[in-house]
Amino acid sequence: MKFASIGPVTTHFFVFAQPPASLTLESGRSLSHVTVAFETYGNLNTQKSNAILVCHALSGDAHAAGISTEDNSHGWWDEMIGPGKALDTDKYFVICSNVLGGCRGTTGPSSDNPLTGKPYALDFPLITIADMVEAQRNLIDSFGIEKLLCVIGGSMGGMQALQWASAYPERVRAAIPIATALKHSPQQIAFDEVIRQSIMADPAWRQGYYYEHGQPEKGLAVARMIGHITFMSDLSMEEKFSRKLKNEKLSFQFTDDFEVEGYLRYRGNNFVKRFDANSYLYITKAMDYFDLSGDKFMPGVKKSPVKFLVISFKSDWLYPSYQSQDIVRVLKQKHAYTTYFDLTSTYGHDAFLIEIADETRLIRNFLANIRID
Amino acid sequence: MMENINLDYRIIARIITQHAHILDLGCGSGELLTLLIREKQALVQGIELNDEEMHRCVEKGLTVLQGDIESGLVDYPDKSFDYVILNQIMQEIKKADFVIDEALRVGRKVIVGFPNFAHIKARLTLMFAGKTPINDALPYYWYETPNIRFLTIRDFVEYCAKKNIIIEQKYFLAKSKLVRFLPHLFALNSLFVIKRNGD
């Protein structure tokens, strides 16, 4: 079933931690004048009990659904959010905000440091997933929402959903972590490190202080190319590209002969236009630091009041199903009533964004059984 | 309403206490769990492997984990549930001994239901036709059956004695009524409520 998009949407901005107040970070450092870019879809009911927080992944932003009035782009989860969709905006009030450390309207390394009037660059403190959630909590508080009906997200968004449930079990009724993990494995950290090194190896990175000169485009593009390889599966790459050539013959030069090469170059070059290299460094580091394994999940809570829907995708090798099963294991320890589904897929890690038929059926039915008070 | 519900489900619904915490291993599309919620306001968790059955469970509002029965139990702390249900799956699981052990650890009580391979008709089929028995409780041909083991009421009682497992209640079922006369011969299905000695 195809449903219409919710139509034109605008990004809003929420400012908090105005001096003398500040946001204390997990590192012990603090930030003030924090701006959070966010969008909302649907209407908040009078009891403020129908709010769903959508958390975005590494390179996502607040524009999750609808068509941006700014650049006519569709939201990154437009097929999932809207009237009659998995997150039905006729029933729910859906909020999505750009993460702390990001570069799409929320305060991050490319934002102006109020002390200097110049971009923070590497003066920006390292942030964690917990810090991102703190920024979101401030936004949620500003709406007067006591308890979220649901927190949902894939990949790094799933980490935020887990962090919300762990830090604020009494403020979340249900959590849907998708294609995610309680902690990064050495393999995931390794990929992130190669991604960071490719940015930092670009002379144009200038130790992070490049804002007057322009982005380290080459390094960031390569970083994104690596990312894209990990988001796909062997099978989806075979189906999409096989060994097809861009032109009819091999060039016998170091040009992009194969379609897959052209695709990666295109994706890399496009990414440079919309994403800040330093944000990529900060956010990948935050993912690597994330660790809610063992006793760190819901500390002190014997019986989880939060209901969980944990979803993994069979073809996802970046966040393999076993990592979602690890989440389920921890939830069993917390006596959480949990639904776990390992969905059949071919698209690898990207499946949560693309293969939405089963995902929609599952999420819609799960949410339908959580009564809105 | 109750007439359309399988006899074993009706008995299980009678056995369990109000508001009990239930784990159903191999819960299928969740009919039993739905009944237990309706009749006993039970708190339920299912474990199921099949995709379509999983979706049906979620449609019904059930919490259900996708996975096999063997690995589904191990991570639960001791006595996480009032009842662990192993209904009509004993004959399909590979490590039955291990699963019963784990079920007794995770649950205060375990409800086990299985088809009785020693039903009179099964015996006669084997004896006189020389063929694998097919009946209401064992409806499959040899080449399509999911059943990897065949056990009888007597086998199970003996097993419990050997393992020092207490049989608290037992029910012997024909197609739509209980069997009181020579259940070893006349029961198609059986249900046992067992618990660990000392619990």
C-alpha cells in the first residue's frame, strides 16, 4: 500500500542551555547556547501522550518526513512517517531532531563558538550518544511531554532509542531499536577509524580548522564511500551493479570503469555538499564510545517498564543480527516483555531505510497495541 | 465461544492462575496466549521461529521473540515465569532433555503437552498394517512430519521419575473430551504440569 506524503514541512529550532545554564556532557565538559533543529508531524493530543521520537542515523537529519519547503527534498524516512503509514501522523505526534554534534541545524563543530564568533572546529567537545539524548530530552521537555509513547530509530538512531530507555525508563512507554547494537564491535570501530583517518589524512582537513578554506572534500568523499560499502550487502551490490561497465569498453586507465565505482564516487561527491567533515568525526566517535552492554543497561532497574520491539535484518552485516539478539538477552535479564524480529532482507544495513514492507507491518501492529492514554 | 477452542488450550487456561507470567515456547500464531490473556489476564511472552506466525502474534498485540526454542530459554534468570508452556513441540525439538531442564529453571512450573504415540490405533497400525501411524494427534506422513521424536505417556512419566521431577497434574485427552479409562491406550494427547523437586 502506498500512502501520500504529508506534504510541505519546515525545520524549526529550539535553543536551550542559555547562560548561566549549560549542558553538562558525559565527558565532564559543557556546552551553552545549544540549538536543536527539529521537525514535527501530526498533532500532539491534549494529554500529550501520543508523541513518538524518531532518532536518525549517522548522516541523517531532522527532516525525516514530508517535503522540505526549503529544498523540496523528501524526508529520509518519508515512506514510514505520514497518514496511514507505520508511524501514522493521523494518530501520533512525530518528532525528529538533528543530533548534537551534527551539521544540519543542531549545534556541532561547524557551529559558531559564542566565545570566539568562529566555528568551534576541534574546540567542540567530544559528544556521546547519551549527550545527544540529553539534547533531545530538553526538546521533549519544552513540549511539556512527560512520557513518550515511543522512541524509534535505526543504526545510530537505535542506539539513541536504547539510551532513552536505559536513562529514562519511566519516560518511555515503548522503544524500537532497529539494526543496532548495545556497543560497537572491534570491526565496527575499525571501519569508523578508517573513515576518520581518510578525512584526517586529507591536507585540506587542516587539523580540523578548515572552515575558512572549505571542506576536506577528497577525504570526506572517501570516508562516505567506505560507509556506503558497509551499508550494502554482497547480494544487493551484485543485483544493483554486477560487473556492469559505465562505458562499453575497459579504459585501461584509473577511471571509474565499473558502475559500482561511479556510484561510490557520485555518493561521495554528493555527500561533501551536505555534510561537515568534522561532524562525521565527532559522530562516528560517539558511536564507538557507546556501550550499554551488561549491567550498564537500565542500571538499578529490576523489571523494565518499557516495552521493546527489536528488529534486525538478515542481510545486514554491519550490524549483524547477533547484536540485536544481544540486546534481547539484556532485555530478558530486565524481565522486559520484548518482541524481536529478524526480518528477511537483501539490502544489508540500508534495509531499514529501503525494505519497508515487513518493517511497516511490524511497527504498525506493535504500536497499535500500545494504548494512547 | 469456548466450544471452538482446542481442548488442550481450555485445560491450560484452567490450570494457570490469574495474572500469571507465561512463557510459551513455539507459540505459533499466539492463539493460546490470546486465550490466556482473555481468561486469566496473564502476562505473556512467546517464542516462535516462523515469520508469518510472528507477524500474526504482533497483530494480536503479543510480545514474541523470534528464535529457536533451545536458545530462547538460556538467557532468562531463574524463575522468571510462573509457567513455561511446551505444548505440542516436545516431539519437534532436538535437545528435549536440555529444554525441559531449562524450562524448569526459568519457570516455577512447566506445562508439557504432547501426542501419545502409544494410542491404541497407533499400536494397531504398527502391529497390523506395519505402517507409521497417522491420526488426529499425529497427522503427518513420515516424509513430511516435523516430529523428530515419538514418545508415550509412560515414557514421560518414567522420565520424570528418573529426573526427580514432580508431576503435579496430568490430563489425558481424546479429540474433544478427557480420557479416564486406560489413558495409555486411549489418550491421543496428554498434558502434564511438572515442577522441580524442592521448588
